[in-house]
Amino acid sequence: MRATSHNRAAVMNDVARLAGVSHQTVSRVLNDHPSVSPATRERVLEAVRQLNYRPNAMARGLAGRRSRVVGVVSFDTILYGPASTLLGVERAARAAGYGVSIVTLERVDHTGMVSALSALADQSVAGVVVIAPQTAAAAALHNMPLGMAAVAVESDVGGEVPAISVDQVTGARLAVQHLLSLGHRKVWHLSGPRDWLETHGRIDGWRLTLEEAGLPAPPLMTGDWSARSGYAAGLELATRDDVTAVFAGNDQMALGMMRAFHERGIRVPDDVSIVGFDDIPEAEFLSPPLTTIRQDFDEVGRRCIAALLRVIEADLREGPDRPAPNPRVQPALIARASTAPPRA
């Protein structure tokens, strides 16, 4: 097989680029779909010949076979966000009359993604939703010869794979604006892992809001989404006398931080205000109840399935080559008792 640039084998997207069509059109030509015009068909076949492209086994396994099952590739379903997204997708799929088959990524890289997608291809799923909101997963999915309808969650891979996501920047802005409206002039941020795409949106929103208010951003702190990392960050912040407000990247880290402050005799919200992110079910039962940013995971699920069904339909007929734009799902501030004006 002839290699393309960077010494890699040709994939379907290479054929699409050379022929000046979408990967969906390439798929139609390879599957001998009657809706493709003769001129377009010849252009695609010529690109196939030039690149010596060979459809992979995954694509061949899907050709001509449709089912009422949607495949889902997920990672780390222990965490609240990915687990809730998975549940939202499953509910929406069933409401649309589709069953769901779930494959968990063993490795967040190209090899792991190929393995997961191949497992779903063997089941002849109608399409795939990929829930792996990390930079490595996005890189693995980018330019992969899917050969099937696909939608990504919180993973904008570009090209023709629709991406559904929550507006993380707006969520962070809501959190910081709330703290500033109470009179706080310094807002610390404990972010999630830097290899998560959501983390970058929340950092950007935090910094942008402080910049617009003419306030400097304190040094960024980084956690791993766990309450333990929030606890460690809380112990560190407890040694400072200039901390009045913290925006935690998720509720679990906020929970750990509240424990650390309590152990050091720092009262929430009298001494320090804390805002989390996610609105986990336990948030309203913490002491004090946690102010947080709610993500609508059911809406994410509905939009994922709606977008996937549009792609599936486009594969069955000659339709628009580009996916319809998907506005980001808007988060909401849930104000509870963990935030208050700073002490005079």
C-alpha cells in the first residue's frame, strides 16, 4: 500500500480530500450506492487508484448492513461527567428506538480507539458515539478511517465528525462572575487534568472573566478530578491568608477542598467561598450545600443521538456533505450556601 505524507497508509479522508468530496461520498462510492453521480464516482475511484487505498476490515464489515443498535465508545465511566453523558446518550438512543452497545476504551490512543471501533463494527452498529473528552482521544479519532456514522462528545476532531459539547467557557464564566458579584477580588482556580479538553475551556473562562474585570489571575492549581486532589489543594491554600474564593474544576475536588478547610479551622463560606462544577447529586446535601455549575447531560445525549441519526441518514442518501452545526449546550449556575461576600 502506498504511503501518504508522514509515511502513513492512505485512509478514507485522504481519498475524500484528493477527490474533493466528503468521506460519506467516498463511502457511498465504495459501497456502490446508486445516489452518486457518474462524474463524482469516477473522481473518487481515480483518487482510490492514485493512493492505492484499500478499505479496512472495519469499514467492509459495516458495508450494506444496518441495525437498530448504536455503539458507544467511552472512557473512565467512574467519573461523574463521562458516566452521566453515557446515561444521557443511552436514554436518548432508546427514546429514538435504538439499542445501545458500549465498549470501554482500554487505552486512550490510536490503538485503543481502533480496537474499540472494530469491536462495534463486528456488531454492525448503525453508528457510533465517542465519549472520550481527552486530547489523546481527539488525536486518535482525527483522520481515522471510520467507515461509519460517528459523533464525538467534548472532542472536536474537525473534519466531518459532528461534535457535541457543553459550553465549558461559559460555565467557568458563570462561576467566576458569581464570586465577583459577591465582592471577591481574587478567585483561585483548581483545574482538572491538563489532558482533558474540558479543563482548557474552564481555565479559559476563568482567566477571561478575571481579565475583563481588570483582575490578575492567581497561580493556577491542577488536580485530577478526585476529592483527594481537592483535599491536597485545600491544605495548600489553607496556609495562605489571601484566599477568599475558589472555583474548583469539579464538585469532587470542591468536596475535598471543603474537608481540608474544615480541618484547618477555615469556615465555608464565612472565610472562603467555593464553587464547584457538574452539580453531582450529593452537592445539595454537603455542609454547606455546594454552589456549582450544572451540566445538562440529558440534553447532551439528545443532541448526540439527533446528530448521529442525521449522519446515518446522510449516508443512506446523497445529502449535504457537511454536518449541521451543533450549538454548545449551555450550563447553569446553581447558587447554594457555599458562597457569600468576603469578610469585611
